[in-house]
Amino acid sequence: METATLKMPRSLFVFSIFYGGMVCIAGVLGNKQVSLGPLSAIGPIFGLGPLAVEAGIFAFLLLVIVSSAVAELHGPKVANQLVRIGFIPLIVSILLSWIVHILPASPDMQPANRDAIQLVLGATWRIWLGGIVAYGISQTLNVTIFAALKGREGSKLLWFRAASASVLSQIVDTLLFATIAFYGVFPIGELIAGQMLAKITLSVLLVPPLIYLVVAIGRRLDRMA
């Protein structure tokens, strides 16, 4: 008797691997604050300092785009499963960072390199918790909003659905992470406002063109299967 086998779509397989990698690298990249160049001037218009953003946002925006693309190609249920599976590489990467941080460095390691990596790996438990909570809620919200808008618009206005879901999820992500990680440590009002404005700006500029690219890649991968 032959048994039926379920074959994962090629796009979902590729996107899942890519998604897991971005989950892991986002926390490392987030240790650097980057200037937004000419866009930095938007901050003073709103009474803030020049806009800057933690570099992890670039990996996080790719997570948003990939989860939206999966929802477009395979439905919100599959996209939410991808988000939940993403907790595995996220938590494992945090645990490995903690283990490597407490392990003694080789005496032959250059002091500058040793101190730099210890600083990068030595996040507080509040930063780790904030990252986990913000990831889960904001990514789930992104898929939910994207799917709800698709229910209204059908397959039209992909750029609008993806950008709207990204903007709203980025607002929630910023509020959750900054509050959990830094509330009571220092005033977070300006931090939240600046990060939120920067992330919204990047979402509006980057998500619309990239979502079409990623969906097109996914459809091509599935046709090749």
C-alpha cells in the first residue's frame, strides 16, 4: 500500500532557512547604531535628535518581508507557523551567546578583540527577554494585519498591505522592546520616538519594493519544483 507524502513547497523551504538565519543575526547586528544619512534630518523636524537606528532593524525588516511573502504565497496559518518556529533559533542563539560569554577567553586572544566580543555578547536578561517578547508579538501581528488586509483587498495592493503591516508591527516592536529592556534604566521617551520614526520611515521606503521581489522569487522557486 502506497503512502502519501507531503512535499514542502520549495519557496517555503528556502524562505524558512533564510528566516532562521535572520532571526539569529538580528540580535548581533543590533549592537551597532547606524546613521540614516540624509534621512537623519527628519528627526529635528519632530523635535528629536538626528535619526539613528540599531542595525538589527535591517534583518528584522527582512523577517517582516519574508513572513508577509509566505502569508501571500501559502496563507497566514503557514506564516504564523514560521514565526513560531523562529523562536527555536532565537532562543538557541541567545543561550549560545550566554555560554560563550561566560567561557574563559584564550590567553592568546588580543585584548581589544576579547573586550569587544564580550561587550557584544554580554546583553542583560532584560534585553534578551525584550527581544523574545517583541519578536513573537510583532511578527504575529505583522502576519495578522497582512492577512486581514488581504481579506479586504484580495490579491491587490500587495505593497500597501505589506507596508501597513510592517509599520504597525514596528511600532509595537519598538514599544515592547524599549519598555522591557530599558524602562527604569534611563528615560525612554525620546528613544522610543526616534526609533519608531526611523523604523516607520524604513518600512515605508524598503518594504514595498522588496515584497514584490521576494514574492516573485517564491513563485519562481515553486514553478521550478
